[in-house]
Amino acid sequence: MKKKIAVFLGLLFVANVSFADLKIGFVNIPAVLEKAPQAEKAKKRLEQRFSPRDKQLVTQQKEIQSLEEKLTRDASVMSNSEKNNLEKDILNKKRDAKRAQQEFSEDFNASRNEELGKLQRRIVEAVRAIAKEQDYDLLLTDGVIYANDQIDITAQVQKKLSTMPD
């Protein structure tokens, strides 16, 4: 990224273009992601979609814990057959819970990544729209160590996102 910027600026210098004629801006993408209204809506969609499964996983864990407590408490008065059956039941339930947790995590991560991808595409659309509307020659995002407030258009991007439909 730094090399690309250096090459771009070097080409401008060689082409004898005045830096005063350049319009350069900066966008703090993490700040935009944090405050984008689409991010909050995506979070709520994920919560709605995955909350029932999360509650089901918690219920499974409580059931396993209850069975383990029963085994610990009543093992001395149980027959070997009852004890073995309860141990097998606990083991099977743990295996099922582990599989369900893994599936949940995979599904959640895939959905979260999909939502994040949509939001990032929206941000790029907003940045490009502002660049075209305001005739920017160059807009920078990542890898910037310092940007003067005069060239920081992060607030404009956030405002633009708030006017864009979901």
C-alpha cells in the first residue's frame, strides 16, 4: 500500500503536477464501521437469528450439568447398570452438545462475515460517491499514520451511510 502511494506521488511529481491542485482525503474505516447504522441493524439481525439456538445450547448444558450432579450425588446408591447407563447418557449428550456448539459457531461466523461483507461494500459505495461528488483525486484509508482533520472525511462517510437504504 505504501509503495503504491509512493509510486503515485512520484508519478505526479515527474508529471509536474502541482500538489496544490490535488484533493486528498482520508477515511477512518474502523470508526465508520463502529458508528454505521447498518452495523447495528446487522447485529440485531444476527441476534434474532441465533438467539433461539443459543438458548437451546444453554439448556443442553444445564441438562448435562444436572445429570452429572445426579451421578455424583447418587452414584453410591445406584446399581452398576444404572450408573453405566447414566454415564453413557451423559457422554452422548456431551457429544451432541459439542457438535451443536460447533455447528452454531460455524453458522454464526459465516453469517457475521456475510453481514460484515455487505457493510464493507456499503462503505466503499459511500466513499466512492463522496469522492465523485466532491472531486477527490485520492482517498486513503488503511496504513495512514496521520491525517489532518481538514482532509478527514470520516464524518461525511458516516452521514452518507445514514442516508443509504439497507
